[in-house]
Amino acid sequence: MWVDLSRQEWKTVKYPAEWALMYVGGRGLAARLLWEYMPAGADPLGPENLLIMAVGPLSGLPGPSTGKLQVAAKSPLTGGYGDGNVGTYMSIEMRKAGIDAIVFSGASRQPVTVVVEGNRVSFEPADDLWGLDTWTTEERLRKRYGRFAGIVEIGPAGENLPREVRDYHKPGGPQRREARHRGRHGLKEAKGGSGERPVQGRPLR
């Protein structure tokens, strides 16, 4: 799935079938997508950088460590490839919807929430979330989208575009004050630079 934040448009894109065998797992697929589609010399904090969330063939299946999500982009910290791995309900919801990867391109002029529900995407204003800490943001999103939605978000650090910051993932479910953080490579300031605040993967009905 390709999400254009500048135009607030989205489309379904099929990648070559042989990639699934050549690049097994979310990390391999994310790396190939970056290599294939990101322009050479892209500014890590600019709209030409791609932010990719990818899952592997075992994601969402019953078993240990099968709820992992790979997040990759050109690193603002190093200028090279950067990725991180985190356990989150987002990976499970992506697998339920048959989505192997979500590629975010461009930059929104205003803070935006990207809502993915099945094979549909909507864009909702996130001005009311800008500047809030991750706990408060998550609580508001739970009331809005349901307690079992997969949530990926940044906080004030990512909004202010330092070179290194972590993103915040709520595992999902009714647990309180339980979180996962995907660190390394400063990928969330790349997300903050795109104007994208949270991403929601809503449970399929």
C-alpha cells in the first residue's frame, strides 16, 4: 500500500512476486522498496524520503515474536539505510488486511492521522494531537478508534526533528501504561518532518 501524504491519496501497489522469495521478512522487503523507489540523494528530513512499515510471512500467526513490525527509511542520523523492529498490534492488523508493507511518501502541510481500515485509507486532521505526549495521544486515539486498534505514533521529540528519537507503539488491547518503542537511526523525525502524527490500523470487522 502506497500513501502519498502530500496529496492525501493512496493506492494499492503490487511488487514482483520474486521479491517475496529473494527478500524474506519485513526488513528485506523494506530495504528493497527503499532501494527501488527512493530517489538518490533524498533529504532524510524531506518529502522525498520514504517511511516504510513492513511485515514478514510469519507476522500475525500464533507463536512467539510473530507480532513484529519493521520500520525503515533513510536515516537522518547517519544518512544511510536505517530500520528498527518492534512488537505491535499494527503488524497483526496489517497481516489481517493482506498488507505486506505501507510506504509513506511526501509531506502533509498540516498534522494528519492516517487511518488504515482493511484495504481503505482515510486522512483525518491531527492538530488536536500535536504537542501532546504519547500517553495522552494514545488515550485520545483509543476513545476515537477503539481499544484494539494498532497504533503507531510520535511525540513532541519527533515533531521537533532532532537527529535521533524513538517512535511509540501501543501493543493494543485493554492494557494500561504498556508500550513498545522502536529506536535507532532517528526515523521518527523523518516521520515528524512529513507532518504525520499517528497511524491507526483499525481492527477489521
